[in-house]
Amino acid sequence: MVPPAGAGPTDRMTRTVLALCDEAPALLAPGARAELAALRASVTEPLRVAVVGRVSAGKSTLVNALIGRRVAPTAAGECTRVVTWYRFGAPDRAQLVLRDGTVHPLPFDGALPETLAVPAERIERIEVFLQSGVLRHMTLIDTPGLGSLDRPGDEAVRRVAIGEGATGETPSARAVEQASALLYLFRDVEKQDDIDFIRAHQAATGPMGSTAAGVIGVLSHADLFGSGPWSPRDPMVEARTVADRIAGDHPALLTAVAPVAALLAQAARTGLVTETKARTLAALQPVETARLQMLPRFGVPQGVDAAAAGRVLHELGPYAVNYARGVAGAGATALQNWLLHRSGLSPVEELVGTRFVRRCIPLTVERVLRGLRGLSRSMPASYEAGARLRDRIEQVELQPAMHRIAELRALQLLAGRSGALARDLTHELDLMIDNDEPWRRLGAARPMSPPELRAELTRRWDRAQTATTTARDPRVGEAARVLTRSYALVGADL
Ligand SMILES: Nc1nc2c(ncn2[C@@H]2O[C@H](COP(=O)(O)OP(=O)(O)OP(=O)(O)O)[C@@H](O)[C@H]2O)c(=O)[nH]1
Ligand SMILES: [Mg+2]
């Protein structure tokens, strides 16, 4: 994973927001203290990424593939109806966090139990602690499927992804439970419900929110796309086309859309690929595709174990049975590499690394400021105290240390804008957000001396300044204005 930009002892953003959290108790009602303490504690946690999508979109399978363990239940057990946080921690364990704030250990033997002793309505979330490398950098939040008849499931997802409270609760009161970024899974195509949900997330992050920066789209079940897994036209290629189309149609909502076959990735990452499976698959090499499709209903060719073939079909899916037969002859490692490569998981991990983990500080700080602003409205010590806290938040947002948040918002302003200027500004802002050393922030190929840096900064500042007045689109002009400040601040730090 890519290390976060701006991290480490010099992280002024984190220190600034922690200091603001320390000022806040005096301005909030005593009842807000616990909420505030939890919000403050969340500043230094790994980035929270919620995996969201319709029922059976493949969310839990993707979570398992990312973690490298088959922990998230993918059958229709009770745990699939509860929000589950996967966090880094030892020893491996699980616990139930109830809505009344109490915490209860949960039996955990590497998998979550089929049933829970408490009704789902009383459960805030399940927390699973694992020593999985990816969890050092982010807490993955698996959510119940949207759009089922089971409304409490929807409500739980809205709480974590949008910050909506239960009836009678203000939205802000749940800010502490909220994720900072979303992986949104689409199955087949984007449906109106999917778009509505992401829009609601955008509305909740506020008009100046950075939704597109914080939402990566995933087109799931890529192995079943188009004409299907038995077709000679590779469904993965068709999924790529659809993913590109979705990204192109919704640039202001999604930072990118990647096709993924999480079933293949899960198999490759969780030890499901054995030499026996590779041999079984290789033995199917000579079988005609038409007959293969009838597996295991109409039997297997002589010499192939029917039960083993059934397991391969179940665990790796029909795409692997059709397309991986050739490579399986080279053994389990070759098959595993092939599955991982074809699954499309690595591009998703790359996106999560560059768009989320690397940007975890501004994404987290933005969420915490939003939470503080919410508390200033819902639980102020007095009307004046609430207004004072909002003033302080505004002042803090204008501090040089917090400029990365303005840069993220500027990216949002540019999302979906066409033209060379918008493209150039996006590129320059990306460099600014993702790097720490001044020469890297300017996209230079090698370190530069201070005079070289100053000359280049002046040139960039002039260009951005000109763009603020020449841009025909006011959003592009505003993004250019943010960039002029970026260059001025880099110059001031030299
Ligand atoms: N062929 C194929 N099947 C998949 C893929 N991803 C998931 N599945 C299957 O789809 C079904 C649903 O997967 P889950 O991961 O449980 O989906 P979910 O979104 O977590 O479902 P809910 O939590 O119930 O909303 C399971 O049978 C998975 O094995 C995929 O990429 N390809
Ligand atoms: Mg699930």
C-alpha cells in the first residue's frame, strides 16, 4: 500500500484538528462529550472504508479478497444483515457493539457465527480484529445489502455511509460512526437506486464535500458479464467497457470504476487454489465448452472426480472452469496467479492505495470537521457557543496546514469538466495532494534547488492566476484559485 501523504510527526493537519477537538468541549453541551471523545479518537485511526452496494453485489467476497481471509460471511446468515468492521488487531477476535453502547465478545474461530443471540435492530456493529496487513492502513466496513425488503439493513448502511441517524436522531449525531470513503459495488449496471444513494452521500458531505474523491466504483461479477462465462467473448473485456462507460457518465460521483471478479480474487487470496483443484481443472481441458456447461449435472468425463469438479465450479465459478483449464496444467501457483491477475483485484487495490490510503489524512480530517460542525448544531452549549465553534472550524479550515482539504474539494469541482485546462488543473492538484516534497508536488523528475523551485513556482502561480480569470466555467476558475494558493503556500514553506 502507498504510504499516506503528509503522514508522520510533521502532520500538521492531524495536530490542528486534534487541537480543535480539545477546544470543543467548552462549546458543546455536556451530553456531547462522549460523542466528541469518540470523534477525537477516530482522528488517528486508520482510514475507514465502507463497502456498499445492493444485496448480493459481492461486497463480502470483495472484503475477504482484500483481507486475504474468508471471514466475511457470503451465505445468507444473520451476520450479512449487520454492519461489520474489520480492524487491525491481535489476537484475532470478534465482538458485538450494541446500540446501547455495550460491547460483548462473539465466538470467533476464523469465521463469524451463523446466528447472533441479539436481534439485528439492537446491534450497532460487529467488530472483527485481524492481523491482516491491509487493515494496518484502513478499517474495512462490510455493510448489509441495500434495497432488500429488510429495511433495518438499509438504515444501518445509511448510518455508516451517509451519517443518517435512526428516527429522532440528528444526522450529525452519528458522524462518529461514519466512513471516510466508500467502495460502491455495482452489479451489472448502475441502477437509479445506486446513483441516488451516492448522491445522498454527496449531499451529506455538504455542497463543498469531496464525494468523487471519496467514492470508488467497483463493477462486480465481471466474470459473468456480457454473453457470460461460457462465451468465447471474454466477459471481463465486456465488463471493462461497461465500467469505463459508468465512470464516464458519473464523473462527479465516482473517482474511478474498476471491474472486478471478487470470487476469483477470493479464491486466489484465501488458499482455495490447491494442486488437486489445478489437476481437476486441467483434466477438463479436452472437454467441449457445451458439455462443460452441463457440469456437474450431466456427469464428468472419465477419469475426472465428479465431486472435485463440482467443488471447483462452486469455489472458482464457471469463468475459471472455462478459461483457466489451459493454465491449470502448469500447477496451483500458475492457476492462482492467473486468477488473481484476471480478477481485477490489483487495480482496485491500486486505486484504494492512491485515492484513499494516500489521502487518508485529508479524507479523515474532513469527516471529523463535518462531525464537529454537526455537533455544533445538534448539541451546542448555547446558541452562541455553537456559532463560535463553527467560526473556529471555518478559521481552522483556512489555515495553510488544512489546504489539502481545499485541494480535494477543488478536485471535486473539476470532476467531469472537459477541456485541457480542467485536465491540467486536475493533474496539478493530484500532485499537490499526493506528495510532500516541493519538487514532487510540482511533478518534477528530480530534486530541485530552492532558486529553481522558486522560479517554477512563480511560473505555475502566474499560469493558475491567469486561469482564474480566463476560465469560462466558474467551477474551473475556483479550482484554479485554490491552486494559486497551493503554489503560494509551497513557496512560503521554502
Ligand atoms: N461468479 C461470481 N460470483 C460472485 C462474485 N462475487 C461474489 N459472488 C457470489 O455472489 C454471491 C453473493 O456474494 P456476497 O459476497 O455474499 O455478496 P454481498 O454483497 O455481500 O451480499 P449481501 O451481504 O447479502 O448483500 C455469493 O454466492 C458469491 O459467491 C464474482 O465476482 N463472481
Ligand atoms: Mg455481505
